Amino acid sequence: MKTIRLYHPHTHEGVAYAPPPEGLELTVNDADAALLDAWGLTTPPPTLAETSTPSTTDTGTPLPPRHDRRARVALPAGTEPATASEETA
């Protein structure tokens, strides 16, 4: 038997677990411990500081704000985007 810390919601042996952010200790057999670890359920979720993007580059230069999250698509040279009247025609 092995004691693990479960960090993500999971149903184990018919019991549904919804662990708090600090995790929940469970005693399971070695095979179950290996499986839960392989599924990533024993790995704590990233904290807010780990998931935020830095506001400066590695050289210390500030990054410009990113407001437009749409994909940018390159058009072949010499093509013009269609106007509203051409799209409806």
C-alpha cells in the first residue's frame, strides 16, 4: 500500500473525490498509485504565478499589449480582400 496525494477530481473504487487545492491523501495499492500518477492526478495544478505570461522579454524590454487574439492569415501578393457587396453577391 502507498499513500498518495490526489489533486484532481476522480472516482476511485466507487467513491467520487473532489479534492481541495491542497490535495487529499489516499492510501491505495501500488498499481493504483502508479496508474493515478500516470494519469497526472497526483500532480498539483499550476499556480496562478506559474501560468501567467511575463510582461517583459528575457532582455527586460516590455512587451506590447496583445488585444487582438484572432489568427492572422497571409494572403498571396496582389490579392485584395472582398468587400461586403462582393461577399453577398
